[in-house]
Amino acid sequence: MQPKFTTVRGWCDLTGMGRTNTFAALARGDLTAIKQGAKTLIDVDAGLAWLNSLPRARYHRPAVAA
């Protein structure tokens, strides 16, 4: 069972996102967080829903040299 809230470090460990991108997402309002004293706690369910709403990555096959 995953926690309802996690620290920034916990979020980065859970998702593989870096701290810079995490704080950028918080600043844009993409991630929801609360403050507990000096600690920032990210709403895990809302954050995972946001990640799942992002478009799928598309990759192209490299051109084959003739």
C-alpha cells in the first residue's frame, strides 16, 4: 500500500523524476503538495494521475544506411 503523501525525495524515488522537474511541476500546479512545517509533501494519487495523463512517448526507427 502506498502512502497518501510523500516527500519530494520519496516522489523522486517512486517515479524516477528528478528534483528539478518535480519542483517545476509543483510551480506549474501539475503536482499538488502540502506543507508540514518545512517539509513539502506531495499528494501521491493526484501526482500519479497527472503522470498517467501525459501523452505516450513516440519514437521513430532510425534510418538504415544503404
